[in-house]
Amino acid sequence: MAHAAPHVTPAIRVLREAGVPFTQHLYRWEEHGGTEAPARELGVHEHEVVKTLVMEDSGGAPLVVLMHGDREVSTKQLARVLGCKHVEPCRPDVASRHSGYLVGGTSPFGTRKRMPVFVERTILDLPRIYINGGARGFLVCIAPADLVRVLEPTAVEVGIAPHGGDRGPEPRVIGSG
């Protein structure tokens, strides 16, 4: 899709400052389009499109979860990993306050507030990922190794099939950067 690149976002500044090679990809943002819209428009598998979810633990502390576009987060499993009673998505206005981005344009890079980042372990096995560049309709393609280098996330196994409930393997923390 031929569009002019969006203005430089905080995420792009962070990637440039860290020397991360990336490509920019614009697509027509659709409200409630999730990761299906960019995957379809960019001609990539939805598994390679990584969503950035701002959540909060039972104490109200915010955190970021990076998940495959075709998977959901088992909040029960994530709560077990974190050792808290529950984890839930932040309300959109609260997520925006923490991240500095509009919901639908949230990047894990350049967030307003520093938050712990958790990444689904299998994302790190991909050769490349498409992740939000800090604006609706704007993804960047990077190597997972660069995501690890810049964000130092904790790898977890909390992904479940969409609408699959919270059944699945026992959660594990794989390691942190």
C-alpha cells in the first residue's frame, strides 16, 4: 500500500537510537480489525504480527504482554507466572495513559511509563515479526533478537487458541533478559 510514512513516533526514535534495522509498513487501520487486517493487507501470516497488550496485575501495576496475532493471552496462566491473584487488560484510557499511545497504535517501544514486558516464548523463534510502530495503521518489521536486546522482556508461555478458554499447559517463566 503506497502511503507516506507517518511522523516519527517515540517507538521509531527508540529503534533508531538502539541501531535496530527495521522496515516500515503502513496499512488501512480498521477499528476492531485486530491483527487480521494488517496480516491480510501486508500478505503475512497473522502469527508473525505481534500485538502489544497493556495489562495490569491485581495490585494495579501495569505490564506489557507481546502475543502472536492469532493467539490470546491466558490471564489465569499469566497471573500464576507473576504470582498474583489476577491479571486483566487495562481499560483503553488507562492503557493510553501508561503507554502514551492510542489503543490500536500501541508499541512496546518508547512507552511513556517504563513497564515490565512479557513476550510469548514462540515469538522469539520467528525469523521476523511485525509489531506496532506507535500509530494506528503502522507496523515495523524487526528481528526478534532486536526486540530482546532493546526491551529485555521475560519470555513466558501463556498463549492460547482464540476463544480457547484458559486451559493449556502449566505456565512457565522461560527467562528474562
